[in-house]
Amino acid sequence: MEAALKTKTSSLKVLNLYHFFPDKLNLYGDRGNIISLVKRCEWRGIKLNVIEVSTTDGLTLDDMDMFFIGGGSDREQSLATDELQKIKGKLKQKIENGVPGLTICGGYQFLGKDYIDANGNRLETLGILDFSTVAKQPRLIGNVLIKSEKFGDIIGFENHGGRTYHSFDTLGKVEKGNGNDDESNQEGLLYRNLIGTYLHGPILPKNPTIADFLIEKAIEHRFGAQSAHDWMTALDNKLENQARNSVWQRVKNG
Ligand code: GLN
């Protein structure tokens, strides 16, 4: 009976994506990441429900299969931090259990223990992972090229004052631009199935290997490894790859 029930449920192919504070945290096309995830699921016959979270009151996260937090100004970051503090224990548990998440710039900085703004004020952040961000001048602005062992070539756009210092795995090595800071030549963070990155752009449409990683891990978390394998049919990424290659060449030679 239980087995029959399981088969029936998994044949529904439905996943839930929690999008935290889309009204406050959405810079430089971050919302395009959601569109990319929804589409790449749809092309595989998977329904990705997007749950827009504007308050965390009463939130259990029980049905959350994936989450997204975009970038924001220091002010909006501070407001969102107050809200996220209320669920940080649950969010940490989900991350530890392998729920995939994509967090961009301000959203990435939230995961650490603090953010020191340009005036030296300390904003206590979620403390889910042990790292710090310090804002300095000049702001790091421009196109970014990354060589990633896990995801291949990655392109994006950065605009941040914060320098993030940590010893977790990163997305890859910076070929052009800055990434986490202006010294290490490393970009982003990878912890279990959580990605932190400074790349706006949005990052996913032009870097579909990252989008597919998140989708695959979400399926795996909810329905198991076999379903993740079966549902992740190959998609034609010709246009996405052409777009990325053309930007790569332009930025590299620019
Ligand atoms: N306020 C942060 C910074 O400047 C985040 C900016 C962003 O999300 N683009 O570092």
C-alpha cells in the first residue's frame, strides 16, 4: 500500500521553491533565476510551485524543496535579516538535510555570522555558516568570469561593497572580476547543496549546469536519487551555451 502510494505521489512530479522576500531582494535581474528554474522543470514535466515569502511568521518550511534569496541594498538586507532570524534554526536544519538553495550577494552575505557595513556598523546576520563580510571601498562592480571544476565556465555580473571571507568550498576561480573579495581570486560558496554567489545577471539562464544542479538536488531530497536520475532528462542548451560563450569572449578580451 505504502509503495503504491509512493509511486503515485512521485508520478505527480511537483516541487516547492520558497522565494524569500521577492519584493525586497531582487537586484539586477535576480528574479530571472526563478523563471529559469520554473522553465527547466516544466520542460521535464515537473511542476515547480513558487511560494513567495514576505513574512516568516508561522512558517514551518516542511514542504520546502529548494529556496532562493536574491540581493538587496544594506537597508533591505537589514529588514530581511530581522525576518529570517525567526526561522534560522529551521533553515539551517533544511540546509544540513541537503535542501538546495541559491543565495545571491546580499542573500549570500546573510548566511554568515555578520556584515560590517561601510560605516563600521555590525549587522548580526543568520550565523548559519561561520564566515564574515566586511564592506569596503571601492565597490566591486563589473562582469565576472569563473572557471569552476563542478559547473564549467560561469559568467555573471557583480556589484557589491562587501568582501566575504571563508574557508568553505567555492564555486570556482575568478578569471576576470573579483568574486568573494579583492584578494583570494575565488567566487562564491558551496556547502552541501547550498550555493552562495555574488553573481547577478541573472546567473541561472546563462549557466544552466547550476540550474540543473539545484533541480536535481531538490528532486533527490523529496523523491530520492532514482527519481532525480530519471526525471533529469537532457535539455538542449545550445542557445544558453552560445550566449555564455559569446559573453565570455567579449568580457575576456574587453
Ligand atoms: N549590500 C551588499 C553589498 O553592497 C549587497 C549588495 C547586493 O546584494 N548587490 O555588499
